Amino acid sequence: MLDRLSVLCFAGTYGLALVADLARLVVRVPVRWHLTVGLTLLGWLVHTAFLGNLAWRGGQVPIATAFHSLLVLAWILAAIDLYLTAHAPKPSAVGVFVLPLVLALLGAAVAMPAESRADWTRLGGWETVWGTAHGVLLLLGAVSTFVAFAAGLMYLAQADRLKRKRSWRIGVALPSLEQSERWNRAAITVAFPMLTAGLAIGVGLNASARREGDPVLDWSDPKVISASALWICFAVLLHVRYRPEWRGKRVMLLTALAFGFLTFTLVGVDLLLPTAHGVARGAADGRGPGVSP
């Protein structure tokens, strides 16, 4: 309960930063941009302190549970928001697109059911090492996917604005189409190999556990099926990205589809469907602590 209250504390700061960023619709003063960056930085620093405390108490990087992974994902995404905001060629409303994703991740972490918070690092031995690699790679792939999605939204918004011949002075300032497409392309390029390696390690861990006769994740588990669909979607996305006729809006829409698969795999399955992924093995066979790969 205390952890959830702490999350709401820095989530509220991010929320205020988003409100300040949206205020550009009605207030056009230079201090507004500095207020947005300042609030985002404050929320990120408190977020950092919270994760640092978790790491110190647990003696490891806090990514062993779905709850912790979502918090770290939100933390990295907030840092990327700060970086892109500071390095954009002109003051742009990056936070309008990224901060809602950060808040959604924090909300999902708080709402995550207790049974999905099993600590797989208690498996011990080489399984802990590979389990950590599995988690880190999927986390990096998820971060890249979120960045690609946010860049896609910025691209679509700017394309619509140019089509309607609206001035950037009306509404929020957006990165150019070229800048958004460049961010999207780079993020997709990073996401696919990370997700591929992370999923491959997960399959290997599951196959190894099957050989040892442990209760494991069934290949028909919703988590496995959704992860497979996610990988296929990203493989298609990476392929069409190099086809000239698929550049621009089509790639951005396909990015949104890939993001939907990722969100469902990362959060939706745990909240909506019965899955053995991340559930303690001891709960299934009564032999003590441990989790399914």
C-alpha cells in the first residue's frame, strides 16, 4: 500500500507537468515551457529516488516483477521525454504525447494484481541470470516501442495539421515530419532485436523448465500467444519500413498496431486473462518459492 501511495506522489507531479504543457493552448508565455520541464524533472527525480530505494532494499535492479518493470519503463520514458524536449530544434509539445504514456504505465503498475508480482529472481543459479536478461531485453524493447508510438502520434498530428494548413501558432508546437519519422525509425530499429532476443530467452527458459519437469507456462497460454503476435507484427513493421510505398502515414499506423499488441501483452493479459506467466511455482505445486519463466 505504501509503495502505491508513493507512486501516486510522483505520478501527480507528472500530471501537473502535462497540465502545464497543455496550457500552451491558452497561455503563451515563456515561463510555461520552463514550468513544464521543471515539473517533469522534479517528478523524475522523485521517481528515481523511489526506484533507488527499491534497489537498495532488494539488493538488485527492480525489474523482477511486473509492478517494478512498469515503474522502470515509466522512469526511462520520462527521461527520454526530458531529453527530446531539451534537444528538439524548437520548443515542441513532446510531453503532450509522452507524459500520458508515462501516467498510463504508472496507473497500470498500481492496478497490477498481486499474483503478477512474483519475484522470478528467487529461482537461483543460471536461471536468475537468464531471467534478468529476459526482463532487461524486453524492457528495452518496450521502451523503444513506446518511443516509436509517441513519434508516430506526433507525425500523424503534424501531417494532419499540414493537410489542413493550420499554423503551429494555433494549438501545440510539433516536431517536423522528418524529425518524427527519424525518431520512429530509430526506435523501431532498436525495438525489434531487443524484443526478439528477450522472447527467445523466455522460450529457452520455458523449454528448460519443461525438461526438468517443473510446472511451466503452456505454449497456448495467452501470454505466449500475444507475445508471438507482437513479434510477427514487429517483423512486418521492420520489413515494410524499407519499402518506399509504405513510408509515412502507413508505417505510423502499423506502429500504433504494434504498440497495441505490446500494451496487451505487457498489461492487458495480466489484467484481463488467466495466465501462468509470472505466477509463483510454489502456488501451483506447493514446493516453495519460484516462478514460471
